[in-house]
Amino acid sequence: MVGYSLGSFQPTFKLPDRTKHLHEACEMDGRGDALEPAFQTLFPEPLVDWGARITS
Amino acid sequence: MKKVGFISLGCPKNLVDSEVMMGLLQQNGYTLTPQAEEADVLVVNTCSFIESARQESIDTIIEMAELKKSGKAQRLIVAGCMVERYRAEIQSEIPEVDALVGLNELERILGAVTPRGSSPLLPVLPADFFDSTPTAPYLYDHLTPRLLATPKYSAYIKIAEGCDLPCTFCIIPTFRGKFRSRRFESVIAEAERLAASGVREITLIGQTTTSYGEDLGLKDGLAQLLERLAAVEGLSWVRTLYCYPNRVTPRLLETIAAHPRLCKYIDMPLQHASAAVLKRMKRGGSGDIFLKLLERIRATIPGVSLRTTFIVGFPGETESDFETLCDFVREAKFDWLGTFPYSDEDRSQSHQLDAKVPAAVIRQRQRTLMALQKPISRARRRAMLGQRLPILIEGPATESDLLWQGRLASQAPDIDGKVLLTEFPDDQPLAAGSFGTVEITGAQDYDLVGRVVENS
């Protein structure tokens, strides 16, 4: 990644994170499920092959 | 000057109430802090529309009451829905609470933070306050100060307050009063002010946004409002949440279809698809009627993203009713779907209904419905693979600084999925809050993966 600017990212006032429960009662399963595929794009080769270490 | 710590629970409508109270405090010289431990005064803006929200509110009040004993805080103020519902109980059961601010008393937050005179508690309104008041008094306007708690590029605008619809499961009208719209020009003025301050995305909210303007004598008020908002300089995306199905008019759909700045997105809680259950909910309609409506929406707004929510386990919901709902979900193919397990609120009309569904059955039906939606969601996401779409770049991903995240027009803030961004053009520095073009390279059930191909 190249340069970036966080200038307009933060809210004027950031409420505590606990505020973010908003829709958990009804949200669809799977929030955050693209994290692993996204990392696989960034790091096609595993940094540490934990599976191999365990079995060897 | 005193430092005020604020905790806001519940939906975006409650968040806007918090923003108004925080704006009033800031305007009057108070400093706000997200660190409860640093605060001289703690405010908890509560939510109580279902059991789980109520429990969370109570837990938070008690936690803050403990902090008042052990920490710096000298005053604890409780605001929001819980106050309307349990005003007397909070006063008697939690003596650490120094003041209560109801939904129609937001401006009294100033007096609650720094009381005048000897009485630390605001007067208790009579229990029949709302029953005897045809129109509840408070609704903010464009002149009301608001301290936005959303990222600088995005803001909610509450266009109306209260609700006149008779849904038997819902107790919110008893808190928030009868439906009343904000003045048309007040909403426009607020949108213009927000846009001038750097907001690029506006999300319209209210108990039911599609009723907007009915009390002002406007026909198709929401469509008229959206048309004007689409012309506000500086705004890139305008979307609306909480549409009521029988008020989704052809003009509303045509308006959304016609203006590039209006997100091709409809959030329309249907609550159920069985005619028998919908009748007991006092909502009307049926799966067939809803399917025809969805067909009309998709025909008028090509590529529209549809979100809905359902209540499972409503009193009297039989296995057959639930099967009807499942069949409907299979056929409707929503982009986003949420389910609420029925919560038996003692002040709701449905509390009086017979044939309550056991809690275990409700949980099972919720799991079944979500499992049924999962492959539909996956297919909707996978159909986007390879597409190049406009994206709002939000900033570093919540889960990892190694990734950034953004949202498509088909993803509303907080409630829908997001796009994790893995790659950017070398010569175009990223800026949070800017728009770009993303190519979708990965698709899961909920979130997407993409690479930015252009960053404006």
C-alpha cells in the first residue's frame, strides 16, 4: 500500500466502542468472513506453516 | 468545566438523540470524553425495545453506577427509551442515578448535568403522559446543535419521529409518540450544512420513513425529499432506511431509479410472509403481495439491493406459517436479511395474544431461517465477482491495519457487509472518506474482498 490520509476518517466525537451493538440482535451471520480470504490475497504463501509444524 | 462521558445504546435513531444531547452540551461549554473513567458526569442513553436491548441498558447503568462509586464521576444520568418505560423503577431501584432525561426532554440534558436548586432529580412525568398527549413535543431541527459520532464523511438525518402504525409487537410508539415529520426545508438545510462540513453520505431514518410528509399534507413526501436531496451539492450517496411496504409507491421507486446520487437500496422490514401472522401483527399483506412488490421494485430499479427483517416466533406462528416464511425467503432472494426472535413486551398488544411459541422453538426457527438465507447471500455476493463498482473508502479495516475497508452503495453503514481492500494504484494515495472504483476479487457470505482500481 502507498501513502494514505486519515484526515476525514475519525468522527468529530468517537463514542465508546460498546455503542456498536446496534443491530447485533438481527444481523446476518458471518460478519467479518472475508478477513481470511483478504489476508490470503495479501500473503499468498503462509508466513508460518503452523499445520506443518504441528504434524512434523 | 465538567467533562461528560456519553454511552449511546440502540439504533441510529437513538444515536441521533445522543448526538443532539452531546451537541447541546458542547455548545454550552462542556467537554465530552469517550473515557468513562475520566468523566465528571456520565450519561447512558438507553434502548429498551426488546428484552436483549433492555438487559444491555440495565447492565450498562449498573456498571456506570459502580464507576460513580469508585471513580471520578459525581453524577449519573439515564436518558432514552428506558426512562419512558421504567422511570419510577429506575429511580427506586438504582439510587445512584441522579437524573432522568426522557425522549421528549432532550434539551433538559443541560439542567441534568448541572442541576439548579436543591432537587437533583428531574420531575417525574405522569405514567399516562403519552396517552394524554396527542402529539409528543420534541423533534430536533436544522438549528439544533449536533455533535456527530459517525465518521466525518457519513451522517444520519432523522426526518420524522414517532409512529401511528398499529403493529401489535411494537411498543416504540408508546415511547416516541405520534408520527410527526420534520419540516421539508429543515431537512434540506441540515443536509446542506452537513455536506458543507464534509459529509458525503446521508442515511435518512425515522420509525417509518415512507410516511414522511403525510402529516404535512405532502403526497409522496419521501420521494419529493429524496429528489431535493439528490441535488444537494457535495453529497454523493443518499439512502433511506425503514420503508413500510404498503407505502413504497411507484413515484418513490422511480425517483430512486432516476437520480445517480440516490443509492439503489431499499430497506423494507416485512416482519413475516404468512397472511395469518401478518394479520395478527396488524400489518396486513402476504407473501404473494410482497413478491409482486419486490418484482416491481426490481423492475423499476435495476440492480437494486434489498434488505429486510423478519420476526420469528410471533404468537400463533404455526409450523405451516413458518414454512410459508421459509418458502418466501427462498423465492424473494434478499441481498440482506436479519431476523429478530419475538420478544414478548408487556406493554405490546401482542402480549395479550394466545398461542405463544416456546423460546426453544423460536431460537430453532431463527437458526433455520438464517441458515436458509446463507447460500442465497453467498450467491448474491458471488454474482459481484469481477464487477467494477463505486466504493466509499472508509479507512483501515476494523479487524486489521494491514487492510482497508470500504462500502458499496448496496451496503448501508453498520448493518450490512463491507469490502476489505487489499490493493491500490501505486500513484494514487488513499484518503478515507473519498470515493473510488473497486474490482471485486473475493466474495463470502457476508463481506467482499476487492482491489481499488481508481481512487478519486
